[in-house]
Amino acid sequence: MSTYFSIPTEIGEARIANALALGIPLKLTHMAVGDGNGVVPVPDRKQTSLIKEQRRAPINTLDKDPKNASQIIIEQVLPADVGGWWVREIGIFDDAGNLCAVANCPPSYKPLLSDGAGKDQVVRVVLLVSSTAAVELKIDPAVVLATRKYADDAIVAYAAPKAHTHADLAPLKSPVFTGQPVAPTPAAGADVGQVANIEFVASAIAQAMAGVIPFLTAIPAKKLVDVVMVKSIGLMEWVDVAGTGEFHGYRTLRCGALEFGTTAAPRSYEADLVGGLGSKTSQASIWAWAQQNGHSVAAASWSAKTFKFADVDANTFRFPDLRDVFPRFTGTDADNGSARTLGAYKGDTLKDHNHGLIFSSGVGGTDVVPYGAGGSQAIGTRAVTGVVAAGIAGAETAPKHTAFNPRIHL
């Protein structure tokens, strides 16, 4: 008789017979190992427990022996973090905790990492049964460790017959992924044999563009660098403003600057200052700028010719209307000595002055000529009189001028 062998216990034989009779397979769920109390024991059918059990855990694999249909192979992995004892005896238990089979084995020490060595050790039992149909060949994969061979066999069994063309698998050659596959981010500077994900590419672009103004065809929604050049718009800077006029995005460097419009319609970076409505979404940059610089008022306080933006509703604002006025720098109002308010409007005025007409009467003596409403003034034989211009006056006081469309840089 062999020195090392496995046998069903009396309880195990009875459970297998009962399984065959009722057609309900026996569920073998756990394997235990023990040290035999220092000696290699001889398996006994009457055993109900191991001599000195050291560890019990779920079975890792439970399969028919491909070389013998009457045998089942049972395996368990002893991980590196358990041990400090010898393995000399093995027990197989069912789901009710009954010892159904017992085996012995050559003594094998299972070290712990604290011993200076560690290993994952596989314990295997080959059990001869009257019929493998009496044993349920299933395990719970959620609670056991898989051996390398088990994993390799499982992959081969699943993928090989399908030539790697299964719907759940990408082909090894030129794979096409679906959904949102995730890959680890390579280290900075990596350039060989790794997949570059979005995070790595964005970082590489940022490093490459450091100190360089990128040229883009559209305004980016997220920050790339501080300043970008956008086609048909020009230089734009990233702005982060909280509080009044909150804004987080790119806007032109000349945002808010007045423009002398020379085209029939505004350019892509301009807006007419004719009192039209603007969008707080698509024209958010100029609306935020107006609030930040104190140029926004309630809709009821808005009026034409003042440089004020009106808060119309949650989605809309109104641009200023600067038609038919001349821009002037701030300073002191000569009429009242007050400082001119930024964006304020003042109607046209005419500075006080006199108009006189000097002529000679052509005869001796003094001629007195009426001087408008101011009476008369005589100066020897010459006189000064008030005059009124007729035929050249207009509806407003204005210098010679050329008209342009009033616009603002967005």
C-alpha cells in the first residue's frame, strides 16, 4: 500500500451514497491542513477531524481528473501570509462541516514572511469516488485564490476556441475598444511601449506649449495656457474672476475697448453699441466685464447716450447706445466745476461769447448803431454792433466730423 494516499471517511461514503440515491450532489466546500501533531498520520475512515488542524479555508478548484473519470482533483492555495507550521495531513469538508475525505502527504514546511521566506503553496488531493456525478464540482470564485494554472486554463478555455473574436474580447492585433477604456498614466517623459492616455497627452501639450502662444480655430472651453491666439478673434487671455461679474474662461485682451466700426456688420470680436440686446451666455465675457468695471445698471435706469449696460433679465442684457454723440475724456465740467463721471452723458452747449461788427459811417462826428440787446456803444467815428448769423445754423453744435459705427471689443 502506498505511504501517502487519500480515502473517503465513513461519513463521506455515506454522504456520497445518499447523494446518488437522492440525485442531490454532495457539496464539498472546504479544505483543512494540519501538522499531524508532529508525525505523518495514516488516514482512517473513522476520522471526523484532523489530528491537529492548522488552517481551514474554501476550496480553490474542484474538477474531474481528465485522465480518470472516477477521480476528482481538489486544490487549495496557502497564501504567503499564513504558515509557521508543517503540512502532514489534509481533510476535505462538505457544506455542513462534515469531514468527508482525509489524506496524508510528505511533510512540507509552510513558512511565514517573518521566517525570512515566503511562498504561495498549492495543496492538491486526488480523491477516488464511486461516481463523480455524486459530487458537485462548483466553487465560489469570490472567496478563493486562483492558481496561475487555473487562470491560464480559464483564459485558454474561454478565448482560444473563439480565436479572440468573442464580443467580450478585443483582438490582440489592431484592437478596437468601446465604451471608455482606462489606461494608467505613463510617467512624465515616457516615450516607448506605453499607451498615452488623455491625462498624459494634455500634460505633454502643456509642457510643449510653455512660453508659446498656441493658434486655435475655436475658443477652448477649458484652460490650456494663459494666453491663446484664436482664428478671426485674436489674442485671448484666461480670466478667473469671482464675485461681481464672475467669469471663468477666455476673453480678448481688448475686451471693453471702444471701436470705430468701419464695416457694415460687427466683426466676430465686436458688438454694436446701438442699444441692442446681448446674451449672457454667448457674450458672457463682455457682460462680466461691464459688471466688474461698474458699467451695469438696472433696466429701468438705462438710457441712450450713456455708457451703461442694462440688466434686462436672467439671460439678456442691453448694450449702450452711443449713436450721435462724440466721445470725450473725463475731467472737470467747466459749467459746474464737478468731475465728469465715467460713462456719463452731457448735452451740447455753446460757450458764452460776443459777436461784433466794426464799420465807419463815412462822415464826421459819432454814429451810434444798435448793439443787439446790449444797447449801443460808440468809439469815435467807429462803432461795434451785435450781429446774428442766419442761414448757416444747424439743429446742433458740432465740428466737422466723419461718421463710424459705434462698437465695443468683446
